[in-house]
Amino acid sequence: MAEHLSQSELDYPFRLLEYFNGFRVSKVIFAACELGVFDLLLKARDPVSARFVARELGASVDGTERLLDALVGIEILEVERADRPGEEEERPALYSSTDVANLYLARASAKSLHDMIVYQSQTVYPLWSNIADAIREGRSQYEKTFGVPSEDVFQAIYRSEQEMVKFMGLMNSSWVLDGHDVVTAFDLSCFPRIVDLGGCSGALAHELAKVYPSSSVVVFDLPEVVEAAQKHFPREDGAVVFQSGDFFREDLPAADLYVLARIIHDWPEEKCLTLLRRIHDASKPGGGVLLVEAMLFENRRGPVAAQMFSLNMLVQAEGRERSPSEYTHLLARTGFHDVQVCRTGKSYDAILATR
């Protein structure tokens, strides 16, 4: 980036200014989701005025109009003027959703990222207000941000049922978006029994069951998570079985393939090694482990999303994102071999290794 931007940025720092204002763009989308703008526009079908939106949402007309205009500016909404030639009186602007907004931002969509956005807005965004302290101290900012002790990462994240369900909604959205790509990064049909360790709501496990119907799929997670998954994210198909337990402390269910999706990045190296050794000990010869993470480039030049995720692991947890060579090193140290790496080109990548 430095070579490409050096001269133009010296003349006028367009890109820097865009970065400085990035948080405002995020909050515009967050506010619109939390207020229900995209759900209303999807339901309305025809273009509507800011006054109509404000009345339906119980908001000010002025504030609503500014929000809608900002969403038009970032190309999430469309706007049209209703003026007619020859008429002196100006008619109101009429707003409508784009296909992208209907698909990803309206709560009713099967691919909705609404729950992800709510979590980013209400949990991640406040934590990031303390990013400088996280860098100075080298630790999570849950206590400073929410008044919750952060010695146990998931006690902080799951500090109430409401917070747990919000986090599970985030994970659900993630796998609605990326699940198919990561479970098809390798052919996993040779593994008859798959256990998703820390599988949360079961969204990724259901994707596994859909792609590999001949395999049995189990989610192994904490008792309170399993209870919340069955209460708030129920599925009637019975394709996935839930089993309660703590993968750091209790015996792991027998499996031909263990899946760790967005798990290794939560922890420092020693805890990662402890968990991988436990999986190695529980695995049969030829058994596998699938890691799903946002991998860094070896040259430290990206991907930017993975670098931001890595900072988020400092602010919110104990871990970090890693490069393929770092994951290979962790796996080799714990007895795994034949490590294969697949970059999906999306948010999350896959690493498969065997015992």
C-alpha cells in the first residue's frame, strides 16, 4: 500500500481520511440495523419517504433523513426524487433497499447478518474504544469496558444468557456466510464421525451434516451453551447431536475428525498446545483435525481483515490470528502430520492435519 499511496496521499490524504471516518460508516449500518430500517424497507416493498420511515420507527424525521441519505451514500440504499417537471412544490425523496441490503441486512433473510451486526455494535465496538489500553497492557478489556473480570475469557463473553445468545447469533451469522466454503475446502467424506468442539449454536455442524450426509455430526460444548443452542437455535431435522462438556477438562467424544472452528485463535500458544495434544490423544491413527481460522500472510502484509481479527483477539480474548506456518508448527509439535492448507478467499480458511 505504501508504494501505491505515497505520492497521492502526500498531495491530499484521501485514503487516510477514509480510514479515520471508517467508524462512522460502521455505526451508520449498526444504527440502521438496530432501529429496524432494513426490515421496514423490505416489508414496504415500494419506495418510501423519510417521514414514513420515521413514523414507523418512532424516530425524528430529521435524524431519519440524514441516516437514510448516509446509507444511500455508501450504496446500501437507493433514492429517487418524486419531483415532476413543471411542478413548483418539491416532492419528498423516496428510499428503497438494494438487493444486498435485503439479502444480508434484513432480519427475515435466510442469509441475514443482523445478529453479527448487533454483536459488533453492542459488544465489539465498546471494547475497541479501549484498544490503546489493550495494546499497552497486552490483555482483554472486558473489565474496563463492561465491569466484568476477564481472567476467564468465556465467563466474560457468556456473562449473562442475553450476552451468550448474542455471541451465538454472531457465530450463526458467520457460518451462514462462510460455513459452506470451509467445510468443502477439503473432501471430508472419509470421516464417518465428526465432532465440532466448541460448536456453539450448531450452525457449522449443520453445514457439515448437509454436505456429508453419510457422516454423523456432534457438537461438543459447555452445558450452558448446549442448553441455549437448543432453546434459541432449535432445528427439527435431528441431523446434529449435542453433547455437553468442557474440551479442556473432560474426555472428548470419540471421533474420526475433530473440528476447531474459530477456537485456536482464542488462546495463547500453551493453551493451544494443550488442546491439540488432548485431541491427538483422543484420535485414532489416521484421524484428523480441521482448524478453521482467518489466516495471516507469511509476509505480514495482510489480509487486513485477519490483522483486525488478531487485534480483536487481544481486546476480547487471550489469543491471536496466525499464519499457515504457525499453525503447521502447532500441529507438528502436538504429533499431527500431513498438514494441508486451503485459503478460501473469504473471511475464514481451513487447515487439515492427520494423526
